[in-house]
Amino acid sequence: GGGAYLSGNNKNGVGAGAAVNYNNVKNSISAYVANSTLDNIDGLVILADADNDISDFAVAGSLVTGSDSGWAFDGSANINYIHDTVKSRIIGSTITAEGDIEVKANTNSDTLDVAGTLNILMSDEGGAGVNGDIVVNVFKNDVTAEIGDSYKFGADLVPVTERRTDILSANDVKVSATSTEKMNNIMAGAAVSTGGTYLMAAANVNVDVIDNDVKSYVSG
């Protein structure tokens, strides 16, 4: 949090407060079976999972008193950038199973952002109070669940199959990729004045950007 307090017999009083939170979260998580042979297994679950829980509180305020005129400027901001790379794979493998084979890749993000500002002006002739709150959430996740062959690059840098994937038996085969975002944003701006003529302005801005690449597939 940020704040300012100004008191005294001044002709002009100015108070300013600011509070900023910034979170940059980058996870790289992989789970895989590669170039292997699994015989007579009960079942198989390949799971890659990323969980992000973020709570931010940004509060700013200013108090101006004892001046002929006063100005108060306050701002608060919460900024979250989350970039997860999550991959779950079976590649280049031969599997014989009695139960289910599951390949799952998931990301889950839960954010709580509280941003608030407060101006208090107590001057004789008036003044101005301005406050603003900003919450920005950016999600850019790459989530992949795959069953496929393994590859290598040939002399001309052309990918060629190195080893095939064969699931010879299974009760069921499931491949899934998900990305879930839950955002809870609370913003409030207020101004209080006593005496004189005042100009008060407040603004709350919320920007949420979700740019995910989510893929689940079987190839080969």
C-alpha cells in the first residue's frame, strides 16, 4: 500500500499515493513416456498439471488538511502475467494394458485482485482529487496432450519417424488438454472533501487477456 499525509498552514497542499503489484509466473512442466515398451500393465495415467493461485492487494490514499487549497492524486495497480508450458505425451512407445490409458495436460489459474484508492481533502478554498485503479491479467499458456510417434531430423532437416507408437490393447484411451482461468477483481475509488469547491474524479479499469494454445491429439 501507499499513502501520503499533509497537514499545516500551507497555501497549497498536494498529496499523492501509489501502490503497485506485479507478478510474472512462468512454469514449464512435462510428463511423458518416450521410446519405451510397457507390457501387461493394469493402466496408465500421464498427467502434467500447473496450478497458480495469486492474491494481490494494492491500496493507496492521501490526506490533505490545514491548507487553503488542496490537491490529491492516488493510484493503485495489480498486474499479473502467467505463461505456463505444460506437456503430457506418449511418444515412440509400445503399450499393452488391461485398463485405461490417459494422457492429460492441465493448467488452472485463480486470481484475486483488490485495488482501492481514497482521497481526503480538508481545505478552506477547495481543490481537486483524482484517483484510479487498474487490474490487468494476461494469460498465455501452451498446453499439449499427445499420443504420437517419435521423430528425428534427417540430413536435410526433414523430420522422419524414429519409432512408432503402438497401443496394442487397452480398455479405453483418453487424451485431454484444458486451461482454466478464474478471475476475481474488486476495485473501488472514493474521494471525500470538506469546505470550499472541489473537483473529484475517479476511474477503475480492468483488462483481462487470454491467449492460450491448447491442443490434444493422436498422430501417427
